Amino acid sequence: MNLYTSSNWKTSIGVSGMYQTNENKAEEVLIPEYNLFDVGAFVFTQYHKDKTTFSGGIRFDNRHIDSKELIEGTDVKFDAFTKNFADVAGSAGLSYEATKALTLKLNLARGFRAPNLAELASNGAHEGTIRYEIGDHNLKAENSLQIDGGFEMSSDHVSFSAAAFYNHINNFIFYRKVLSSSGGDSTLIDPDTGALLTVFKFNQQTANLYGTELSLDIHPHPLDWLHFENTFSFTRAQFSETIDGTKNVPFIPAAQFITALKGNFLSNGRFVRNLYLGIESDYTFKHTHPFTGYNTETATSDYWLVDITAGTDIVRRNKTLFSIHLSALNIGDVAYQNHLSRLKYAAVNNVTGRQGVFNMGRNFGIKLNVPLDFKWN
């Protein structure tokens, strides 16, 4: 709801809520049955004058969870518990147009996230990750303080932007392997599939995340049909205290550099219109900062992927009959694993002799879009 609007100010308020219930109907049970209720309220304002724009807001959220007990045979699989999480989040941002081509930005924010049911109460085999997961209903809510800033430069031929952030997170929730009494991995046999699963448990610790993103788009005139786009992203994360010999936070992506060259043609063609051709280079750097605590993660090799795309609209009497899009992905058929893939740690493939599931190899795709135009008399 808009609360107040003037030539310089725009202010709005709102409320939101959600009720969710979960019932286990399948044979395998990973999380308990539960009832969840969320309610939140916020106010947001924006002030603009001359070359300066200020925006800020504050939000209060409350989550109530009522988790049910489950007994399998004579064992208690899930304990009943009730949890309530409440906190305030907010942000303030400033944007200044230094020149027609240069804009400066700075933001401060405080965040809040309540743990989900998987993190609080998991107790079972998660087939999608090949893990046996154990939650902890003593987890606290995450809260964070973040500062980020950057600038944007734009001209008729070139656009460039750079941004950096630093995020301090209290009670950061992460997963780690559980060690056995002998010091190795704790494992369980999945009674339904017979697969050997490694046991993981959710935990939390103070963490610091920082990173940057750079973007360059070259679109020279009079070659309006040509675009040369480049993006580099980097994220680093460390715990404030050492955990089993390492400070590295798990499940953090590797640095990545993406370059794309794309041409658009025949914008007003008679039969063929909006033809495009593109080639993209995706280089992902080696990940050298894995979370090695409890043998949870390993380093991941770098890889370079090349994709080609093409497409067009087929037109008759100035009306699009259909659009066709072609793609050839990973044309070099590179064997690679993304550091964020949980399937990287699957068992050794007896055919290839390599551990884990690899990402998709060379792949060709075709997509046909046919617009449907209905007229009702």
C-alpha cells in the first residue's frame, strides 16, 4: 500500500503471511510432519532529488514452527518440538549520478533468516544428494550485516560496472560430515536402496563472505547489431574460527569469467526476422579453498566450456508463425564437475574409473515456439 507520495518522496507499507502444513505420505521420510506460520510487516521509502536517490526500509518477521513426533517401530525418528524465530531486517542505499555517464552506489543492510525444517529436523536418506542428513532443532536464526558498493559507467559504445560486497553472518548454517569413532566417515546403509550413505549434520558458525563482480558490454556504433559481453565474478568465504583445521566455508562457487559475442540481424525481415547468432565462452577457475574439515570437500579443477546458439522468427504477412532456437552446449565435450555439485562425491564409476557424477557433456537442443492467437466473438 502506498502510504505517502510527493515529487521527491515515495513511501509504502505492507504485510504478508503464510501458513504451511506438511504431511508425510511416502514410504521414505526425511523431515517430520509440521505446521508453520509466517507473518511479516515492512515499510519502505525512497527519496529522489536532482542527482541523488536515497532508499531505505525496515521489516519485521516472525516464524512459528510446530513439529510433530514420529515413532518407527520402537524408535523415535523425530522428536516433537516448537520453535519461534523473530527478528528485524533493514537496508539503506544511496545512489549518486556523478555525471551523465557515471553513477555511484552504496548500500548497508541487515538480514535475517530462520532455519528451515531440513536444517532443524532432518533424519533420513536424501536421495538427491546421496547423503544421510541429520538436523539440529537447537539451531539459531542467521543474522547478517552487509556493505556493498560500486559504480556504473555507460556510453554509446561501452557499458562497464563494478561492485564489491562484504557480509558478516552470525550463526551461519552449513553442513559437514560426521566422523565415526575411528576417525573416518560415518556411514549408513539405505534400507530402501542398499546404497552406502555418508552421514552429514547441520551446524553453525560465524562467517565472513566477500566478493566482486565486473561487467563489460561493448556495443560499438554504427554496429548496433553486435554485442560483446564480459562478466567476471569472485566470492570468498571464511569462518571466524578454525573448524577441524580449516576456515573455509563449504559450498562456495569458484571464480568465473564468461564472455559472449552475439549478433542480431534482420530486425525487419520479410520472411525471416530477428535472426541471432551467438557464441559463449565460460571459464571456471580452479577452486582451491574447499572446506576440508571432517573431509567434507575437496578442491575442484578448472574447466572451459564453449556454447553456440542461433535462432530466428519465421514471419508471414507481418505475423510471426513460429520461432526456432538452436543450441550446441559444451561443444568441446569437456568432462567437468561443478564445485557446487553434491554428486561430485558419489562412488567411483567402474566404467570410467572417476569418482562422482560429472556434469553434462556435449548437448544439442532445439526449441520451437508457436504463438497461439485466440479470438472470441
